[in-house]
Amino acid sequence: MSKLPEMINKHHEEIRADWLKQMSTAVRRADLISNEELESQSRELMDAIASGARSGELTNLDGPAWGQARDTLGAISTSRAKQGFSTSETATFVLSLKQPIFNAVRRENPSDPAALFDDIWKSTQLIDKLALITADAFQASREKFIARQQEELMELSTPVVKLWDGILALPIIGTLDSARTQVVMESLLQAVVQTNSRVAIIDITGVPTVDTLVAQHLLKTITAARLMGADCIISGVRPQIAQTIVHLGIDLAGVITKAKLSDAFALALQRTGQVVTKVNGDNAGKRTLLRREE
Amino acid sequence: MERIPILRMGQFLLVTIQVDMHDRLAVQLQDDLTEKISECSSRGVLIDISTLEIVDSFIGRMLANIAAMARVLDAETVVVGMQPAVAITLVELGMSLSGVRTALNVETGMELLYELRGDFNSEMGG
């Protein structure tokens, strides 16, 4: 039976002091984490390791005895991911525990090379596993963060704005994939119902490329809007995109396309029977007046 | 047997679907409507589906068929008030109902019918 668990428990205060010293010379991001926080994190982790080691199990960390250590590492990784630490910096936090433990092991076994080697090997395995748990937790929290940002980006990038009475505009920024088309379609149709709009302008100035798939998605959206009784106008077709559309043989027959949003808006006003005219007099050219055509 | 009522409004017919559409009902509507169009020599049909929440390919095809039949009988068909979810479903089913006119609600649908008949102003002017 190895003396390692017992040793860790007995010397864990010294090991921790040694570890803190170690960390202050190794990677130490004073800009990201305070001394007090580091101190409390190391104390928490060391306590958890000591309590895990008390079970005598050092190779398999999946058991309930190591639950506290796993939770602590998870919490530390999550907070470090938020603070902006890199993966290697976070892993180093745990890996720098190696030397202090080795030192303690050496002090325990002054005259028995076989036991010394045995303990060193066991503690290496232990620390490596702890480091892997840390890296996994770090990665997981980063991925969660990215997924949330993607979701937010999706919602931010599909606004439907009301331009005028009965006229909606939908400026699309970024590439249109199936998931976004779904969001775009739903928000557009919802807005058509809410605002009672007869014309919707889909502005694709912010769409970097239009391929057959994007065109198909656009056509789907337009068809759905038409089924509800709203006409769609595509605006913001850049010259390169016009060329691409023709080269790819995409059939946009039956869809009104305009080069600029202003052209589309003018047509939309005409469709809804409205005109915008300049006011003569003092403020000529500065103010416009809306008049409904009889 | 339950039926969908068909109301006569001058030269137009008004159909409001307010129950869950099932296949037999759809076929019945098709029969009744064609009969009514020829009986009243109607010039237009307005179908309000604003309360229809579920639609399948059969109902979609039925709408397209009704429009085609009405056209043969010299009447325009306008489908009004389609729900967003229904529109998305039809598009995903690949049915664009290209032969059917659409409008947002009954009011704009009626305007469209008058416009299509070319006597919008005389009707509105009285």
C-alpha cells in the first residue's frame, strides 16, 4: 500500500505553500487574477485533493470521493475561461502542483528509491488526470460561451423594420443558411401580420455571396410572404451578385429586384398608393409630406 | 353533414373557413363552390383562411384547384389571412400556389377583387 494518500493529507499545507511559490515564479497573470483569489482557489483545490486522497483511490477519479475535486476544478476552469485565461495557462495552474508534490514525496522517502519512484509515478498520474479534467471543463465552458454568442448573433442579425405605412424592410447581414432563413422567414411573416404590411423589401446589401442555396432560401421566403398576401422586393443587388446569379442560372423570374433600397422604397410607395412630395415655401427641400393618392 | 357556408356578396362569393379542414369537407367545398359560382354567375371568390392553423398538401392542392376551377368559370379567387405557420408549411411542402391571388385580410382581399375586375372606382364611387 502506497503511503502517498497519507502523505498528501499530512503535508498538504506545506505542499500548498510550495505550490503558491511555484506559481508566482511560473506563469502568473497578475492582470487577470488577484493574489487573494489565487490563494483561495489553491486552498479549495488542495482541500479537495486531500479529501479525495483520503479514500486511498488515486488512479480512478470518477468515484464519489473525488466529486468535490471535480466540482472545484470545474468551477475554477469556468471562472478562468470567463476571465480570459488561455487553455495552457489554466492547465499550468494544476500542472504546477507536480513539483511541490514531488518535493514532498522525496522528503518522505529519503532512502528508498523503489518507493520514491512508485510514489512519483502515482502522483504524476494523479496530477495529469486532474489537469485533463481542468482542460475538459475549460473547453466545455468556452464552447457554451460561443454557442450563446451565436444565438445572440442570430437574433441580432435579422431585424424587421417598418419603413412606412404598409411597408416593411428586412436588411439581411451575413450569409443566409437554412437555420437563418427559418428565423428570417418567421420574423418577416410575423411582422407582416402585426403591421398589416403589403410590401416587404428584402435588402441583401450585407449578404457577401449569393449561391444557388441562398437564392433558393430567398425564393422560399418570398413565396411564403406572397401566400400571406404581401409582395416582396429584393434590393441591394450588387453588380457582382447580379453577375453570379446569371452565371449560376438562378431563375429570379417573378421576383422584383432593385439595385438600391431607395429604388425599392419608391416602388413600394407606388404599390401602396402613396407619394412623398416636397413642401414648397420656407422649408422647401427640407421637409416632406405624405399624401394618400385618391 | 357539416358544410362550410358560402355567402353571396353582390357579384362575389365569400367563404370563411372556421373549422378544422379535413379532406371530405374540402371536397364538399369544392363541389358547393363551383356550383354556386355558376348559379350566381359570380365574378370573384374570396376565401378567408385566417383561422386555419393546420394545412397539408391535400388542402394546399385543393386551394389551387378551386382557383383553377373558378378561373374556368370566369371568377377570380383571392385567398386571404394565411397564418405565417401555414405559409411556411406550404412553402416547405413545395406548394407555391402560383395560380392563387393572396391578400392580407378580407378588406384588402375585397379591394383586390374589385381591382381585378377593373371596376374598382365605379364600385367604390357608388
